[in-house]
Amino acid sequence: MPPELTLEVLNQYGSSSLLITMNQCNVLLDPSEVDALIGELITYRTEMQPQVSTSPSRTHKYVIESAPSWHIEGNQLFDGAVIFFRHSGLGWTGFAIPRASLARLTHALSTCAGERCHEGVIS
């Protein structure tokens, strides 16, 4: 039987902390430590099999960020654009989009901006 893992946000003395409990052992993390843990978990996940699916699941309940902040910049070492999106839980996540993919993305976004998006207007 796998160990029981519980997570709980605590607000002690005005600042938030995350209490992680597993096998009667507790760890209390402040927000910067949670950010560091998330970053490490993401790095480890990229090395694991099976890989993350290459297409979104129609049945998974994703956490959707409404009206996220975003930032786009060019990079002299990369033919395309680097796009950053801010997620309230993950923080800023960057994507290097090659020029050919940018053209497809621009078309898909233009389609959604000009009219109601329909299923199938992806990649």
C-alpha cells in the first residue's frame, strides 16, 4: 500500500505555508520553497516514462487560468519567438515556438479572435 500523502495550506502569523504530511512526517514549506519544489518536480517529470501525452485529454479536468498574463520576446539564438504565460500556481512558463509553428499558431489564434472557436481549431 502506498504511503498516505496529505497537503494543507496553513496561514500562520499572516503568511501562507504548505504542510506536507507523509507517514506521520511533516514538512512545512513557505511559498518560495513550494516554487522550488514545483520546479524540481517539473524537471524530474521530463525524465520519466511514459512521457506526458502530446495531446490534451478530452476527459481530464485541467486547471484553466482565466485571462493569464503573457509576454513574448525574440531570441537571437532561436528562429521564432519565446512566449511566457503566467499561471497563478506554476508561475511563469516559457515556450520556444519555431517560426513554422508560429505561423500555424497565429492562424489558429486569428480564427478564434475573429469568430467563436470550434473544436478542432488546434495545432
